[in-house]
Amino acid sequence: MSRMERLYQPPEIGAPGRRRGHRRRWDLILSGLFVLAMAAVVVAVVFLNLPALFGGYELRAYFPNAAGVDRGIKVVQEGFPIGHVGTVAPVFEGAEDRGECPPRVEPASSELPCFRVSLRIQRGWPVPEGSQAQLAPAGFLGGNQIRIQPGLADALLAAGSVIETLPRQPDLPTQAALALTRLQIAIDETIRPALVQLQERIQGLIGSIDSGAGDGDGPAGALSDRLTEVFTNLQAITADVQQSLNPERIDAILAAIEQLTANLASTSEGFEERSVAVGAAIEQYTDLGQSLQELVQSTQPAVTGSLDDMQLLLQDLSASLSPILANIETTSRNFSALSADLRRDPKSLILKSPDKEPTPWLESR
């Protein structure tokens, strides 16, 4: 083999590093497949939780304010999720659909907007005409949801129709506070004044009895007259108490308390299942985090080794290219000298020139 062939034939560089690189490549491929599998799981979960995301039709609902209405919250009919909220957009004065805004309960400026909410309903789900949408709580941990109360008509709402809205249903804490407020008002307005009046009349009765007992010279009929007056006052007090206590108001308070108790019972039924589901999800995310941490720890030395091998390979290439560049530079100088000789004496190309010693790197072995 000549020196030229030996010079321009690249040596085998980093053979052990090539095998190590194959192993590292397989590790990276497995890591990529794991990431793709996790992305597929996330896409499947999104697809299952949002049935109206890929298809379905849209209904429009108008709310006086956007408190509690967010994109992505569930739309429920008869306890079953049938879609989700797509967009929430304000409708200002002068808009084409400004007339669809519901009247406000509290006085407000006419320049304030109402809010148009698009309800994306899954394909094929029937929503009868006359149905009403209402923002309602989904429990202590469930956030809010839009509950559709279906109408009684046989005809169905078409895509793009407007569904009537109801005022927001108060949540459980608000209902409890309202029931307690009504009970406090009933106590302050009816029961407390009656008890104060009864106490004053009893004190007057006691005072009259004491004064009659101390007056030994008075007639005996005066004491009986006072006792008769006291009993008459007691009967009057009893009648006033019965008249002041409003049975309808007490029934309303008891009904509110009963409804609050039922809501609390229905909400507490799902706590155990939700706690189990949350615990399982936390365990899964913990295992996933540990797996990712182990994967990073296992691939970090491999990536570091690959970078070291690449650095060594680049150093070997640099060392191999240095003599090649030097020889190219020497050859260019020789061609430059040859062209100068031909310009100076063109016949030297035809005539025989004296032999010169060959360049050492062109000699053969």
C-alpha cells in the first residue's frame, strides 16, 4: 500500500463507541415509544370525557353574567353528561342578538353586556323545545355545571337554536345561610317579642301577688280579682303567640332545612367513591413520576457516554484531516510552481527535463 492510499484511507474510529451507540439508540427509541403511549392515553381520556368534542351540534344560551360559567364545564341532562361549554363571549349594546339577553334581577347599566354561551351537545342527543338551561353546582368538589331541564314538546331544538335560561341555582352553603337567615328573622320578629311580653306579664303577676299578700287589711276579693286579671292576661298572651307564629313561614323554614339535609346527604354519598378515585389517581401519578425519574436516571449516563464518544470521534476526524489539508496545500504549491515554469519556458513541457527526486509522500513502499 502506497503512502497516498494509506494517507487518504480513514482509519476505523470508535468501534467500541459504535456498539455503545446502538444500545443507547435502542434506549432512546423505547423512551420515545413510552412518551407516545402516554400521549395516546391522554388523548383517549380527553375523548371519553368530552363526548361532544368531535362532532355534535351547538345550542346558544344567554346569561346575565359569566360568574361560574367557564369553557369546558359539563352540560348535564337528567344526571347524564351530554356535552360541554364551548365558548363564552360578551354581547354588548348594539349587537344583533342583544335582544336574546335575559332581564337582570338587580338594576344595572344598559351598557353592561350579557354573555352568550355555546353549548356543544353530543351527536344524536335530543333536547326538546321548551327546555331550560340553568347554572347549578355539581357538589363541593365538582365545581359548576349547566343543567338542562327538558321540555314536554315532541319537537326538538335544531342546531344553533337559543335555549331559555333560568336564574342560577344557589349552592349548598348559600342555601344553608338562607335557611338560617329566615329562621333568625322568624325568631327576632315573632318568638322573641312574644317571650319578652310573656316575661313582663309574669313579673307583673308576681308583683301583684306579693303586694296582695302583704296587704292584710284589704278585702279578700281584691286578690281573686287580680288573679282573674292575670289569668286573662295569660290567655291574651297565648292568643297573641298563636297569632304571631306564622305556620306558613315555619313550614317554609322546615322545608328549606329538609331540602338542605337531602342535598347534603346526596352530596356525601359520592365522597367515598371520589376519595377512592382521587387516591388511585394520586398513586398512578406517583408511579408515573417514579418511572420517569428512573428513566431519566438510566438514560443520563447513556447520553453522557454518547456525547463523550462523539467528542472523541470529532477529535480523531480533526487529527485525520490535518495531514490531508497539509498535503493539499503542498500540491497546490507544486501546481503553482509548474504553471510558473510553463509561463517562463513553455518548451520545457516537450523537452526532456532533468529528473528530480520524488516527494517523500508520493514514494511507494
